[in-house]
Amino acid sequence: MGILIDSYNSNTISEIIFTYVIKDGEVSPQDRLLLDDLSDKEIPFHEFNRIKLPVSMDLANYGSIRGKTQMDGYTRYFIINRNSNKYYEIDVTKDNLTNKVSIIGASDLNWIDTKIDENSFKREIGKATFYFLDGEMVLVKRQLPAKPFTRFRSKHQIN
């Protein structure tokens, strides 16, 4: 149980800041602009073993498509990202629900992205599964090594 408890991240809250405006009159739609989400909605990335991976199933977010080959049951795309100098080989199923991604080169990293619905997908990489919703990581499942349970024998057995 100690190993499992260590796998959960606990974020402590050190402070809560409330910001408000006092203004006479009715609230107009222009005043509501304060509630808009102004965060940067560029292509989000997540790090796995110090490698930045795009949080997307859209092939264009990986780089420039340099070629494609039709295979039985899927299409293989060859993609180059000149900014990161990474070469990707992505196998996309005909129903566009699964991408098998490989980084070509020394890292030899590969993973499987599976679409859950229009706004979410899961990424299975190594012994971890990451769940993304609208580009944000919402859940991480990890397979942790543990010793097998041993049978406990007592002197007094209940019949």
C-alpha cells in the first residue's frame, strides 16, 4: 500500500486569492470579458522521460507530413519536426480512432493514442496511461512493481 500511496501526487494549497471589481450600474457583456479564458491555447506538450510530446492526435501538430503509405487496415505517415529534429512514424487506423506513434532514432520511443470522444483521448506509453481532456492531462495510471502477497498462516485456524 505504501508504494501505491507514493504514486499519488498531493498538491497543498498555500493561499487562495480572490480578485473583484466594485462598479456602479448593471453588468454589461463587456464587463464579462474578465471571465474569458485567456490562457495560451497553443499546442500543449507533456514530458515523458525528458522528451516533449504533443498532446494531440492531429498529425499536423507533430510536424510536416513528408509521405504516407497505405497498408492493410491503416495508413502510415512519415512526419518531420524541424524545430525539435524528431522524425515520427505514425500508423493511423482507417476509422481514425487509434494512432501508433514511433519516434525514429536513438530514443526508439513509441506509444498508442486512442480517441475516447471528440475532446479526449488516452496515451499508453511504457507502463503508464495518460488521459487528456481538451489538451489537459486529467488522469495518470501507472503500473508499479510490487511483491506478491504471501499466504498468512496462523496457529489457530477457523473451521
